[in-house]
Amino acid sequence: MKMSRRSFVAGSAIGMMAASTTLKAMPNVKGANDRVVIAFVGLGGMGRANLKDFLLMKDVSVAAVCDLWEHNRNLAIKMTKEQPSGEAKGFSDFRKVMELKDVDVVVVSTPDHWHALPTILACEAGKDVYVEKPLAHNIYEGRKMVEAARKQGRVVQMGTQQRSGNHYQEAFQLIRSGKIGKISRVATWNFGNESPRGIGNPPDGNPPAGLDWDMYLGAAPRVSFNPNRFIAHFRWFWDYSGGMMTDWGTHHLDSVHAAMDVKAPLAVSAVGGKYYLKDNRETPDTLEVTYDYPGFILTFSHRTLNAHGCQNRNYGIEFYGMEATLFIDRSGYEIYPEIRNPDEQPTPPYLQQLKNDDKSPEPWARPRAMRRGRTELVLGEGSEQHISHVRNFLDCVKSRQKPHSDVEDGHFATTAAHLGNIALHSGRKIRWDAEKEQVPDDPEANTLLRREYRKPWEV
């Protein structure tokens, strides 16, 4: 006897309700059927992926694309040629984009160290913002982004698209309803195997033609051009990002926050380092972070030397409840009944029937200890997430409702990821005062909440 996903979800007492808080309407707010005019800042791989999905929306017109590398800029312009409004204008300086009066929305898909300033300036220019994760390079920047969005009454969505996936919504319902029992531990992980070379050790050299390297560095320290500090590998250098902890960790932590209805940890500890890879990255190849949340602990694990993970997946989240364990990733979710001692608690009748049926072709019906639980196995199929996330954002631009991944939720998830790195750098367990956004009685750790900005840039 296998329970369907629909009937299992329907039995939950608490559902995920859409946010209904209305943001302040501004003069450029569109009606439900009006076209939203958009400018894109940052057109690397993720930027062009965002551009592709926004162009699928019939109520979108892309007026401008901005990238400080001519190559990316030209690729993006080419992508807009077929839209009804014609080819987008190209810019190399994002500040020029903020001056465009007809632009309603700015999509920020730059490297992480360039998320804050374009978002803040866009809000101040009366534009709504879709910004990639992690929200900011550091905790101070993230709070300033939230303040700008609230002060100007802007809709700001972070690109943690899991919140817009139907199967994630269903899983969050099940967890919050208590269907799998009280949860005392959550595990998140990202594993891979890049040994031994990793991203390699390319020498410093000249930037590619058409790239403004000094502008790319922005507030970060001035260094010579190195290919690994540019495009995809920038996230493995502290000047621009926070490694896998902020890259994928922000996704996982945001999902846990949504499922468990929490905003911040009470304390964080971390161990790890660059133990084996022979490349020029700075961030860890192996990392273990433990978070103390009210009522449960959460772990984030990362390694690049072995790709084997829980449930044989190289990434995912597992919620360990008293009645069952729920595993989820972008391809779906699975719920496994809790193992119980049959001498202490009899096997429920429906599971006893399965135990006696050795001929069933279904994997879930084969005899195994897992069937000595009280919760029936549930398999939830995956769902599309990114296009739905884009659609949710555009709908909120028009309705002025908070989006699924509101900027403050993004800030809370990104802050938790940053705290993992701060604990690692500190070499000790740190406590966190979420209201004051400070590490109590730890001046050294508090210096890591923000960075020194290279002139003339500042937030």
C-alpha cells in the first residue's frame, strides 16, 4: 500500500501561505496586463540564463543589458533581437542603467561582490530588483540592501528559486504540519570530486579584450588579472564570494528557514580548510559547519574529494523527524518511515502486509527494516522552479505583494551562510544576536561582518 503524494499533502494541517504584505506602490507600477521594462546588469552564464527566462514572459520588454566585458554584452544583445520591442541597448557602466527613466526593473546577476551597490542604487532610482544569491558579499551589505528596499517601497526578490517550486512548497507543508514528527536535526550537503587539480593554477596575465578589469574588481583589493578570479571561478576567492558555503549553502539554508519557519541560528561552529586540491582557490575544499537553531541543529557539509552523499546524492537536504526522514533536492522529495524496534512497537498492519509480500516489483514494497515505521513511504516528483520564480517576481512587481524570496528572507539565509565562514575564520564557536546582527563579546568576529572598500566605492 503506497500513499499518493496528493493525499499525503492534503492531510497536512498547516500549508505554506503566500506572503500578503503589500509594499508601497510607486508611480511606475504597472497594471496586470502592462509590459514590464527590464534592464540586466551582469550577463555571464547566470545572467544570460536569467535573461532567457525573462524573455519567455510575454509581458516583458528588455530595454538594456549591461556588462563590463564586451563579449558578454554582445551575446546578451543578440539574445534580445527577436523580442517585439527590438534589440536592447548595451551599457558597460551599471550607473548609466539607473538613469533610464523607462526601466521598471533591474536584474542583478553579477559576481557576489557586485550585488549590493547596483541593488541599492536601483531601489533609490525607483526600480524593483531581482538579484542573484547570495544576497551580498557580507552581512553589512545585506542589511543595507534590505533597508534600501524597505525605505523606497521596492519589490526585491533573491534568486533562491526553490521557494517557487511546487514540490518544495509541498515538502515545506509536510514539515510544518508535523506530519513527519518533531525534527531535531537537519543535514545539508554539497559533494563533488575535483581531485587533484581542481580549477588549476593559471598564471596572472592580461585581461581579455574588451574587459574593464579595474571595474570588475570594484570595492575588492586591486590585484593582477587571473582567469580563475573571473567568470565561474570567482566564487572560490574571498575577495568576491564565500566559496560553496555562500554559493550553494545559501540555497539550502533558505529552504531550511522556510520549512522550519526560522530566521537565524543562535550559534555556529565550523571546521575545514584546503586540505588536498592543488589549485589557486582560497576557499575550503572540505568544510563542516554546525548551526544551533532553536529546537534543532543543522549541518552544512562540503567536500571536493569524494562525491558520495546521503541517499547516494551529491547534494540535498534531509529533515530527520521522529516519525520519518524527508529528503529533498531539485528533482523531487522522498519520505522514509522511521526505523523502530519491533519488540517495543508492533509493525503497523499495512507495513506487515508489505513485509510478507516478497514478489512486489516496486522498490518501496520490498522487505527492509525501513518498513518498521508508522509513516507510509511518499515519493514526490520534482517541479520546475526558475521560470516560476521569475513569474512570481513579475506578478509581485504589478501587485506590490512580497515575492516568494523577499529580500529580507534572502538576507537571513545569506547571513547564516556568512556566519559559517566567520566561524571558520574565527576558529571557534560564535554566538549570534540576530536582532542586533552582532557577535556578542567578540570584536574580532565582528570585524568580519563587513569589508574595507577600495576607493571610490562604498555602500
